[in-house]
Amino acid sequence: MARDHFGSRAVSAPAAPRPSGPYSPVKVAGGVAYCSGQLPLDPATGELANGGISAQTAMVLENLGRALASVAASMADVVHTTVYLHNLGDFDGMNAQYAESFGQFRPARSTIGGVDLPKGALVEIDAIAVTTAKGAAHG
């Protein structure tokens, strides 16, 4: 597994949608996992999830869970997220699904609105999580 000069390593997340650009889905450094922004893409088809903000937020968070699983982490290990919304008017719908998905393990969060997202998505979420699996992930 290749490591950069900081000792971090890129990790593939085979159960999550493939990256649409030149970036790593997850990067681990010092027991911290940095998950790239997840879009509401069906991992099997690469297509945007059908439905409004609630359905798209659910798919984004499922994809985030898949990315975290690739480094033996879960939603409970997330310490911070950044939510990007195409329309801040979708905040309540996103927030309801977000609260359901994280349950009692609510990370710190930033929310940014008015963003044009790839593929016409309504929402994208990235995350930072703590993991103890420093060497047990896919390279």
C-alpha cells in the first residue's frame, strides 16, 4: 500500500460509487479517515438517485457508510461533516434524513448552500472520522 511523505494512504471503497475525478474516496492519516464528498449515486449503476432531497440525502449517507466501512469505521465514528446543498430551501428535508441516519451519534457539521453540484445532485456530504484500522484497508 503506497504512502505519501506524510504517512497517509489512499483507500479504495469498492462498495461505494466510483470516483468521478482524480481523487481518493478515502484517505487515512494518523488514525483519521478523510472521506471525499459523496453524491447520491447508485453504486451499481452510477446513476443519480431518484426522488427529492430526502431520497438523495439517504443515498449520500449510505454511500458515506460504504466509504467508512472500507476503513473499518462507521457513522458513529464521524466527528465532522460538510453538507453541500444545491438549494438551502432543501435544508429541512436534508436535516430530517441526516438526523435519522446519524441517530444519537451527531458529528459537528458545516452546511453550505447555493452550490452547483456534479451530475445535478441536490446534496453532497464529506466527512472526517476516527478509525483504529491503520493498516487493514484496501489499497
